Amino acid sequence: MNTPADRPMSHWIQAFLEAQAAELDASPNTLTAYGNDLQDVATFLDRKGVHFADAQTSHIEDYLVFCDAQGLANATRARRLSAVKQLYRFAFEESWRMDNPALRIKGPGRSKRLPKTLSHDEVDRLLNAARSTPRDTLRNTCLMELLYATGMRVTELVSLPVSSARGDPRMLLVKGKGNKERLVPLSAPARSAMAAWLEQWDKTQDLARRDGHPPSKFLFPSRGQTGHLTRHAFFQQIKRIAVLAGVSPEKVTPHTLRHAFATHLLEGGADLRAIQTMLGHADVATTEIYTHVLDERLKQLVLEHHPLAKEGPEPTADPDET
């Protein structure tokens, strides 16, 4: 009879991922992240001649030291430790192990770096640049307008069903993490960009039907395996748009536009709970980071423009001379 130690570590990982998908409805992106992290742990243990079934707390601690020596960020190390803990929780439930060697290990904690964002001027330049891209102009304009108008995650954006765009909606139904649905309002420019793109979408899909191809169910279709524009393809496109806009490509990602959406709403006086709902955050504490972003920007504004913050005092006139 095979014991858990007789099964390759890849079997442990695959069984864990299947359980996450079946029981917790984990997204493909989450499963990929778990798989990559646990494979890295398995490779490290294998070099030490250790199996998941036999690993002790000291082995997991050695792995974290190894990650630290590689210069991995605190967030990455914390995520990998979390993956190991969850793997062993699963192994305990399956009676593959009677203990969790990672249970009492404290992670490095996540560094409280403020999210990078963009100014109003930079966003305006990006939106204008999208309207002048040499190819796929209507699609790129729609992508950028929707992203800034809704603060969607990039996966939520590229996988939008075309049905969500029908009927000139004022609200967009977004399916987020864990298949949780939320409604986000659409701005007039976003609705206009979506209507223009949808008109071209219909023409393109009509041609596809004549050639015997079924119409796509996605608003941003692609011939790839997913059937829709990939995150990687959009990431590359947004970098090209940044160059056209004269904005540093290093500053511009789909996620920085999500941050800009939240920060600019907060600047405009929007309620934090409303922003939480629109972003799809499960906990308002996650959304509160944008209050720190705003505080930091206001502080920088004072340092740059307040006369008392400038170097050297201004000479004062003698009152008798005035």
C-alpha cells in the first residue's frame, strides 16, 4: 500500500490544487500562484533530500532563509509561507500528516508600501493617447476608459462578456474574485467608448459568422486559448500607450490605473465604503490604504508649494520703510 511519502511531491501539489478549485472555487490565477510557489518549495526540499511528508519546521525555516538570501520581497515570502501552511492543512485533513510543521512559523509580514498611482494629468494623457493608437483604436479606447471609470482588476476587464455591454448600461456587472458579482457605475466617456467599440465588434463578428465561425462571447475577443484578450497582451498594449502619451512606461500598468481610480475618487470626496464596493474589496481595511496615498500626496503638495516649506526664510521689510 502506497504511503503519502511514496507519492511524488508533485502529486501532493496537484491534489491540493484540485481541492482548492473544487471546495473554494479558487480562480485559475490563484491556482497558478499556489502551484508555482509550492513547486519552488518542493524543488528546495528535493535538493535537501526531504519530502513534504517528512519535512520539519527547521526545513521550512531554512527555505524562508533561502528566499531571503535571494532578495525576495516580504510579500512574496509571506505568500509562499501561506501556501506551505495551507498545503499542510490539506495534508492533515487527508491524514497524510498528523502535524503542520509550518503552523508556528511567523512570516516576515507585508511591507506597507503605498500603491503607485497616477495624476489626473497623466491619466488624461493616457486616455488621449489611446484614442490615437495606430491600430485597434476603438478597442484600446474602450479598454482604457472602462479601466479608469470602474477600477476593475485587469482579469475582470479583459474577460468581460459582451452581453454586459448591451443596451447602453449605466451600471456594469463585474464578476470578481471568488465569482462574486458587483455593480459599478459607468461614466459618460466610458459608455460612449463602449458603444463605439461594440458597433465595430458587431461588424467584425458578422464577418466571422459568414466564414463559419461562432461569435465570441467576450467583449474583447481573441483567437487564443482563453477566447479573450490576455492580461499579458493588454499589459504590453498599455505600455505602448504610455509611450505615446509621454508618460513613463515604468509608472503605467493596469493596476496603477485601478489605484488612480480609487485615489481620484477619494480626492473628490467619495465615501470609503462606496470605493470598497466598487473595487470589490472584501475588507474595508484594504481600501483604507488609499487614505494613506491621499495623505502622502497632500503632504507632498504642501512641501512643494507652501511658502514656509521653501528653503531659506524670505527677507522681511522694515515696517518703518513701508
